[in-house]
Amino acid sequence: MAAALLLHGAALAAAASRASTANEDDLGLRAKQERFQAAADRFYESVMAADRNGIFYTLRDAAATAGDSVLRRSGGELGWIAVDEALLEAEAAASRRSEADRLLAAASKLRLAADSLTGGDDALWLQYRPVLKEDARQLVIAWTTSGASGTGTAEARMKTLQQHWELVEPSALLMRDKALTEAMRDSIAYSSRLLTSHDGTRTGWAVQSFESLSAAADRLFLASGGEGGYLAADALPHPLPPHSGGGWLIYTIVPLICALLTYVGWSNYRQGQHGVIVLPARPERPSRNGVVRK
């Protein structure tokens, strides 16, 4: 009897020890996630302030914290590959004074990705769901009102959508299942190809593909994280396609953003408090009978 009690007590002690160790591990991981978030925030703020010395030191700190092996146990492996790419983009852009837009884009990616690890349901990257859906809606409007003669307008809308997606893709790869993220990326790529196609039957396909973008965004952003949301540690990584060159100025429809974000303040959002500067859409030339004036 005494031996049985001793064994039972030993089992309880071992279980308590394991629970305590697991709790300590969770607290340690959380602390590392918060350090990465703080480092990414400081880097973003240095970029916004155009503080070149600050950019150098805060980028170095962000890279150091992001390289922690314990930290990288959280989130999907492909997401960390995307974070590494954003760090390389930031380093390259920081060395060239003429690439301020590219530097801001890289800083925004890092800030959103770091916040995704700690933000939960309130993570900043999740606020891009209505933005992407509105981009898709504006794409349908541009295509259906202007038709083939207004392809340039639709292509401009598509570029805006692509830029918004590139900002949140690292966060999506960290926090969502690989299949959902690839479905969103493939939907954007397919729609973009249809815009540049010369197939006369593409009109109906294009509208359907634009509408499918909105559905893909819903599936991605509304999916729950946790089990099934992250890749296994031994999953084979597939490098992201290289980002194309060009300006990184991010813009969208001002009234939309104002309506979506009134609860956090339009002025704060306009000043880049959510990881990206939002500028008004470029004015379009007036059109008559579906023909855009040059």
C-alpha cells in the first residue's frame, strides 16, 4: 500500500514538473515573439522617420531577433522564409537612398509578420481582408465599365491588389495553412494573366476570376489558426517567387479605408500606424462611351 502511494505521488510530481516546464517554455516563446515584434516596430518607425542611423541599427536588431531558433518554432516555415526575404529586401533598399518605397514595403511586411505572432484575432494583417475584397470589387467595376478599351484601368487596380497582398503574404504564410495561402496567390496570378490575355473569350472568365479573389480572401482570412494552420517543422520549403521591380507606393480608395478604420482613427492609419502608408488612388482620366481619353 505504501509502495503504491509512493508510486502515485511520484507520478503526480512528474506530471506537475512537465506542466511547469511546458508553461515556462510557453512564456519563453511569448517573450521572444514580443521582442521580435518590438524590434520590427522600431525598424518600421525608423523608416517612417527617415532616420538612416536608426534604420541601420534597428534592422540589425530585427534580423537578430528573427533568427532565434526557438522563435521560429512558432508559425509556418514558409512564413519564416518570407520574413528572411523581407529582411534581405530591407537591407538592399536601405543601402540605396533612391529606394525609399521599397524599404517602406519591406518594413511593413516585417511589422505585420511580427505582429501576427502576438496579435491573435486582433492582428494587424487581418485588417487587410476588407481592403483586398474592395480591391477585387474595384477591379470588377473597372473591367465591366470600361471593357477591353479600359484594360489599363483594370491593370492599375490589379497592381494595387498585388501590392496589398505582397504586404501580408509573409503573415499569411506564418499563420495560415500553406494551401490557403497558395490558393490566394494563384487566384491573383490567374486574374493578372487574364488581364493581359488577348483571347476574345476572356471577358466572362475575367469577371469570374475577379470575384473569386474575394472568396479566396474570405477563406484565407477567416480560417482559424492553431492545429492545421501551421506547417510541420520538417515541411519542405518552396521559395517565394521574386518580387517584381517598380514603385511600392501603396494606395487605395480613401473613403473605403476611412469607413473600415474609423474605430482606430483615420489620421493614425494615414500616418502609417498599421504598417503601411495609404495614399489616395491616382485620378483617372474621364471617359465617354467606354473609351478612356489619352
